[in-house]
Amino acid sequence: MVSFGLIVAIGAQNIYVLKKGLLKEYTFLIASICFLLDASLIIAGVKGVGKILELYPSFFIYITWFGIIFLIIYGFLALKNTFTTQKIKIIIKKEKKSLTKTVVATLAISLLNPHVYLDTMLLIGSIGSHFERQQQNLFIFGAISASFIWFFSLAYGSRILIPLFRKTLTWRLLDIFTAFIMFYVAYKFFLEI
């Protein structure tokens, strides 16, 4: 439940997975990368990294500033997309980005987001590290299962929305919403510094 509560929050990574699922671009690969990164960070957090990072809070200040800059840039790119019909053309022509660009973009949207470290490593890690070894392993399994269910449901479930996203207005509204979320999250991180 802890993992579901944190992962379901709308953020850069979830919007990215949703968009790629709608466009049917490397859906399985993107969901797999997001899940494997999440699982790795959950295991690292629960098994002790969360405790180490609590001792060095200055590390999180650097991650937070980097994340703020990243989120602002991503927000402006989303706003820029509201003035183009590029995404509509992609749906019609079924053009896909290269595999390398997709992998790099997925890693960037996942690992350059400070939320992923604060949520999976620190929060889930600190909660899970309080359990005994057997219970700790069960906690990790539960958290990882939630991540698996979420990313694959989001990636493949988004296809139900494809008829809605054949309209230019829907894409523009999603891009505006994306920009708002990115700016809002950047602002919230700024307030925490």
C-alpha cells in the first residue's frame, strides 16, 4: 500500500509512460525499465541506502536542485508541444523514435527525477528497514509487486484512451496538465530546500 500510494501520484515518469503507451512506442520496454529501476531502488533503500542517505542530507540538496531544473525544462517542453501537432502526426504515421533515444529518455525521466530517490530509497527504504529480515523481504516483495502492477497497467491500460487522444485538443490539454504538474512539483521541491 505504501508503494502504491507513492507510485500512483502523477509525476513526470507516469505521464511519460502514459504518453508512450498511447503512442504504442516501445510499451513493454519502457514499462520494464521503469519497473526494474523502481525495484532496484526499493531494494537498495530497504537494505540500507536509506539510512546512509539520512546521514548525508547535503546529497539530497544537490539532487533536489538538479531535479528542479530538470522539471522546469520538461515543463517548458510540454508547453512548447501545445503549439504543435507533432504528436498527432506520430499517431497517424506510426513513426517511432529510435530504440536508443527511447531507452535514454526513459532512464533520464526516471533517474533525474528527485521524487524517485525521495520516495523509493528514503521513504520506502526507511519504512522497510525497520522490519526483521523475513518481514523485510516480504515488504520488498510487496513494494516491488505494486510497482510492477502499476507500470504495466499504466502502459497497456492507456490504450483504452486512444480514441480520445486522436483529437488535437486532448493532446494539448495533456501537455498543459503535464507542464502544470512539472512546475508544481519543482515549486514544492524549491519550498523544501
